[in-house]
Amino acid sequence: PYIGTNLVEWVWGGFSVDKATLTRFFAFHFILPFIIAALAMVHLLFLHETGSNNPTGITSDMDKIPFHPYYTIKDILGVLLLILVLMTLVLFTPDLLGDPDNYTPANPLNTPPHIKP
């Protein structure tokens, strides 16, 4: 209640949504993936340097299995299964997820009724 109006004006860049708002949100939209990627890299760096935390406090090499080939094969099979499902959808039922309006011939002289100017 106390800072809501000021915060909205600061984010919008004025009293209404304008060019400044669009510019700010576009810049935020552009820079956010780079920030997330940088934070993920820092996280992986710290995880690689210090190792992960074991809540039980027991370090046993007997319970560990190597990443390759076990998890590599598991991941490859998962991706192949996902591609198989997607290819089945695309090749055998291409109209399943489509909109029927996509098959209406285009008429540049007539605006469709569901589009309101």
C-alpha cells in the first residue's frame, strides 16, 4: 500500500504503460537468460570445487556408480523415447494439435470475426 504506487511508476517509467515500459521489459527479457546462465555456471563451479553435501555424513565409495555408461545410456534412451513420441504425433496425427481456422483460405479483404480492432 505505501510503496505500491511508487513501485508501479518506477517499473512503468511513468504513470502509464508507454515506450519506456516496453524498453525496460525488453531489456529485462533479453538480459535475464544471461544472468540465469551466469548463476548456473557459478553454482556448477562451486559444486565442482567443494563437492556436494551429503546429509548423512557418511562417505562411501561402495554406493557410487560411474556416470558413464549408466546415466549416459539412460539419458540417450529417454531422449530417443521423447523423439519417438514426438515423431509419432507429427507423422501420424499432424492435425491433432492444430486449430481448424488454419485451413480457412486467407481473404485479405475480410477480417475474421474473432479479431477485434
